Amino acid sequence: MKDTQSVPFLEVRELSKQFSGVTVLDSVGVQIKAGTVLGLIGENGAGKSTFMKILSGIYDPTSGELLVNGSPVQIKTPADAKKLGISMIPQEFNLIDTLKVYENIFLGNEIQGKGPFLDKSAMVKRTHEILSELNAGTIEPEAYISNLSVAQKQMVEIGKALNHESNLLIMDEPTTVLNSEEVHLLFTLVKNISKKGVSVIFISHKLREVKEICDEVLILRDGKQIQCTKTNAMETEDMVRGMVGRDMSQIFPDKLPAVNDVHFSVKNLSVPGLLDDISFDLNKGEILGFAGLMGAGRTETAETIMGLRRKSAGSYSIDGKEIVINTPEDAINHRIAYLSEDRQKKGIILNFGIPQNISLISLKKYIKGLINSKKEQDAADSYVKKFNIKSASLKSQLRYLSGGNQQKVYLAKWMDTNPDILIMDEPTRGIDVNARLEIYQFIQSLAKSGISCIVISSELEEVIGLCSRVIVMKDGKISGELKDDQLNEEDIMFYATGIKEGEQAV
């Protein structure tokens, strides 16, 4: 009889995967004991996705062995993985927008009622219990997924996984759309389920979070296992060196000097139930940050400026001249660009190639009777070189590109409209540390060229490290404005939570 205390729940031996003769995962081996939280880190393309897809039954390994509770297993399908107690929460949501919350959580695992009918009341009740455990009880079980925010959808994904009896939970970038309070609640949940013996693989680019929540860290680079070490024996700098193979002493470029040349002004902007009397100025060549908890109104402000939401009051001006924006076309005509936080749903078309994505908004300049495909491809090629977009070819569908490269294509799409104002909502969500550095440098280069930038981010480190000035929102209002020495995590959270309110930097 096996000693279940000493036998790991999952053991991976010499796991490798090849696609068309190209090795993307090379002899990875790790043991995951019951109740262990394992951090899995590496740059995009390091092999993380391949590794977790093998564990969850999406890919077959080319070679290697998997053991569950000491016994060899074959995981050929996601159903096999679920039977073994392995569940995955994907980074890009796997929810059906036209179904309700409880229907998504119980999809394929419905509770049978009398006769041929399902027990709706039991599923609704259990859904409410699960969401309450996640401190997400404000999400109605009968709400449609299409009406939920990105953060709420993330909570539904987690609830969906918890509804199965999971022994191993794979979390792929679970905090990318969560604010600091929601991250704290998630970490409390992870700690609680690990105490019950559930193992967790925590995949993240946020190394401080990996350091905080994980017991061990597995580092992959170019498909190879660099090391697997106790987290308390590593600093975040060690993690970065392992991931990229070199020192990266400074993630954020040096800040640009403060400017006082107002380019764009928003005055008394209101949207019933969402925004209340929003006023701010954006200087020419400035990187202005927007911080706040989820639901504070940051995204809604950007969407209203872009004409995606109808305002009930307020005005806009560029260089002192009032402008009218009622539609996205109006905003684009005034040379305003907006990168949504949800690039795969609202920004790019996954089954299109790079040229077709880049020209989505600016297609008119490539048309003379018919689309000038050569001109379109030449433009795309120049952006690929400028942004260091890594792809097998220009024709590759964006679904096959890493998150960082997808985001670069999304940026290129908007840069092809030749904007003067660029609003970016969570611009580094779900991308690795190297791609982040490239995007930060690119944003700063835009500001240096005179383009005015707004960065909306839930990562306080990001807005502090990148922005010269930060506006903090709470409950649809501006609660504070910070710059220079005032710009720190503590004061941002004071304004975001309402401890401080109404003060502005002077």
C-alpha cells in the first residue's frame, strides 16, 4: 500500500512536446504534492501553455510520463483530466455569453430534477453559495454572462472550476483583471483550498504575486526547465533572470519631465449611474494614469470619451477648441485612439492575419477601388519590425500569436490611424515581463513624440512607474489626483477606497 502522505498528487517525468519536429517543451519534470501552490513562470513562448494543455488533456505529450497519486495515467481529453480531479481556469474566458451565470457554472454537470427536467432552483442556490465563498455574492446567478464585467466573468470561471471536485486547479493569469482588493480575496481562497489538500498551479507574469502566494516556483525558458525552487529561496530579481536569461535592472524607463501644455480637456462629464461630473486635463506628450478599484468608472470614462457610451452632460475640447464626440467615428476623426482591456473580444479578430487586423480601422487609406493588398502588407511588415512582433508569417492568424504579440498588433492597429491621443486600458494584461518592457518603452516614445497618453491600470506599480500624474476614481467620481512625491501605493489606495477624497495634487 502506497504512503499517500509521501506520494505527490501529480508527478511529471521528462515531459516533452513537439509540433512538426519543433520542440516546444523539453524534458520537464516536477512533483506537486497535495496542497502545494506551484508558480509557473516564463516569457510568452516559454512552454507554459503547452505544459498546462498537456495536463488538462488538450495536447498529447510526444514523450514523458504523468503519474497521479503514484500511478501512471494517460490524459487524452479534458474529460479525462476532470475525472482525475484536474481543472483549468483559462486566461481567456471559456464562458457562453448567451447563457446565465448558473447555466455556465453547471454546464455539463447539471443537477437533475424530477423526470426529464433539471433542478434549476438547486443550481441557482449552489451557484449563490459558490459565489458567496468567492466574496462575489453580488453577482446574480440568473444574470447573463454578456452583462458582466471582465472581473465578474473571472469570478464565474473560478466558480465553474470549484463546482467540480478538483484535486489540482490550474489558474492561468487569474489576477490580470482583478483589482488589489479582489486579488486579496482570491489569494485567501487559494490559501483556504490548499489547506484542504487541493494543489494549485498558479501561472502569472506578476512576480510579486507569485512570491506572495506560491510555495514553489517552476521556471521555463524556450521550452526547457530552468529550475524548480522553493519560493522563499528566491527574490523576484532571481525569477526575472531565470525567465529571460539576463539581468533586467529596470522595468520602467526613466520618467519624462512634467509638462504643462493642455491638449485635451474633459469637463463635467456624466453618464447616469456610471459617471458623475468628471473633469480633467491631459497635457501634450504626457502619460496620465487612471487608477481605482474595479467598477470605479475608469473604463466607462474611456468608453464615453470614445463615443461608445452616451453622456448626459459634459464637454470635450482639443487645444482649447470644443469638439463633439457622439460616436467612435467622431473620436477617430479627432485622432483619439482606444485600446480596450479585452483585446480578444473588442480589439482584434483572432482568425485574421496581421495585415487585416492592422488595417481594420484605417482600411480607407488602402482602398483604390479594391484593397491594395501590397500596400496593406508593406505597412504591416513595417509595424512588425517596429514593434518586434514575433510571428511565423504575416498571414498567421492572431490566435497563434502570444498575448504580448497580439497586444503589439492591437497597438499597431491604432497607430495606423495616426492618433494624437492614445487611451490604453490595461495595456500589459496577460503579457510577459519582456513584452511589458517593450510596451513601456513604446508608450514613452509616443509621449516623447508629442502624443498624449492615458494609461488605465489596476496594477499600482505600473501607474506609479510609468505615469507622471495619476487620477484616482471611486464610484464614478474623481476622488483624487497625485503626482511627484505624492505618487505612492498607499495614497492611491486611500483615494480609491474613500479614506481620502477630493484632494488634488498642487
